[in-house]
Amino acid sequence: MIRLVDVSKEFAGKAALKHIHMEIRKGETLAIIGGSGSGKSTLLRLLIGLIRPSSGEIWINGQEVSGSSEKEWDKLRFRMGMVFQYSALFDSMTVGENVAFGLREHTDYEEARIQSIVKEKLHLVGLDGVEAMMPNELSGGMKKRVSLARAIAIEPEVIFYDEPSSGLDPIMTAKIDELIVNTQRALHVTSVVVTHDMASACRIADRIAMIYEGELIAMETVERFQQLEDPRVQAFFYALKVPREVGR
């Protein structure tokens, strides 16, 4: 579904990503992990077209998109959902208006249909009856759920998650992990999760890719990833005190 061929990205002459080769399969959940400054957020920005590669090719559904115009990227993004690190809800809008935003901007659906979709998606993320609430009335975990409901309202083919457990306690993190897994299973979407949380990655992912100093150093199933002897992978487990048998 998504394929990167020898992709590199530089900022002011400094390499942020180096010769990335990666294939993201349709219907899978791929966790992209790495420490701060490793390049994983740069990779996410490339995948949604916010920045362009310095070299290499990005293929989405058989189309090479690295040189696509902004208008062409807008069409691609309509098939993508994005759950931002800090939810990025519109503070002046109700929950219902937030979830409906993409539908009102990009479709000609009648209002009754929009309201039906909003209710359906909020139910899917476990938030019935909150349409009239404002973002400042929600907990951190509820904001993440609303952000996901907004992302799936447009029926995307792929959902990108940027540090979905950031700022959440371990109990809420586990609930968000469960929500990501359940959403993938219910909607059969492709999910790409950028995270520094190794335990979370092991719970939600079919495969894990690790970025280290701009390089893709490993991309394996969770079971095989946990068995890697690469000292850089081992150090990541050790630094975060994550047991290797974590999984779903």
C-alpha cells in the first residue's frame, strides 16, 4: 500500500533520514519507534506529504507521490486519517463539530447524514452522548478518542497516529492501545503508529520498525523484533525497562 524507496531527507545540509527502504502492507498495524531526534517524526511528515524527500521515491497505492502537487496531496490525504500527539481539537467547536469537521469540508453530505456518522464514530470509540461537550471539558484520554473519531469519520484507508500515548498514565495508555487494535479490526484499515513507547508498540503492532539516527535498523514482526540481538534495539528495551515478552 505504501512503499518508500531509498528515501533520504536533509534539513540545512544535515541528514534527518538516510536511504530508507520500507513497505507498509495493507491492513497491518506498523509501529515506528525510536528515541527523540531519531527521525521517526520526519518519516511521518513525509508519509502524509507535509514535507518532501530530498531524494528517493514514495509510492502510495501504486502512485509515486514525492513530486505531487499540494492539490494532488489533498486528494490523497482525504483517504488518510490523522490522530495528533496532543489531539489538536478545535477549542471553539463542540465535540460533535470537531468530528464533523472533515465531512463538512470535503463532502456534500446532508446534515442528517453527517450527524448520523458523528454519532456512529463516537460510539465506536466509546463516547456516546458527548456531542455537545467542549474540548476543555474532556480528559486527556477522551480527547484522544475524539481525535480518533474525527480521523475515522471520513472512512480513511490508513490512519496515522503521532505518539498516541503521550501524556497519558499507564492505565489510559493501555486503553488507547486497545482502542487502536479494535479500530483496526473493526474497520480493516492500515495503521501507522509513531511512538517511543516500546511496550505500547509490542501490544498494538503486527510489525515494528526502528529508526536510529535517521536509519531504518530493523523492521520485523513483534516476536522477531523482541529476539533481535542488535545492541541498539537491546538498549531501547533496557532504557525503557520493557520486558521482551510484551505482546498482544
